[in-house]
Amino acid sequence: MKITLRKVGNVFEVYVPKKDLEEKVVSMQNPGLWGGWIALGNGWRFELPAMAPDTPLPLTVEARKLAEDDS
């Protein structure tokens, strides 16, 4: 699923165009954001591709939506 990531201040936000949904990232597997999962405020989780830590945002990426019990 395509999602757009951006950073506002110290907070990461995700926009999901197919669902017209904008949510804050509430937790992440890796402190550098990339290559692990992120959890959104609504409970959704996505696995992000591995990218360089200094990748500029905003950026649209292909992310895999994880089931509630996947880690």
C-alpha cells in the first residue's frame, strides 16, 4: 500500500491516500524509521522499506500493512 511519510517538528505523520487517512506515528521498531515497523495512532502498523537514515521527507513509499498480531 502506498503511504506518504512526513515529519512535523519531532513527530512523524503518515498519509494513506486510498483511505484518505492521516495519522501520527506513535511507535516504531527502529529509531531511524526505515527497515522496520511503525504503529499509527489508529492502531494500524506498516512495515517500511530499508532506506538511508537521512532520506528526505516527505516521501511516498510502498509499505506492507501488518496484521494486528504481526511484529
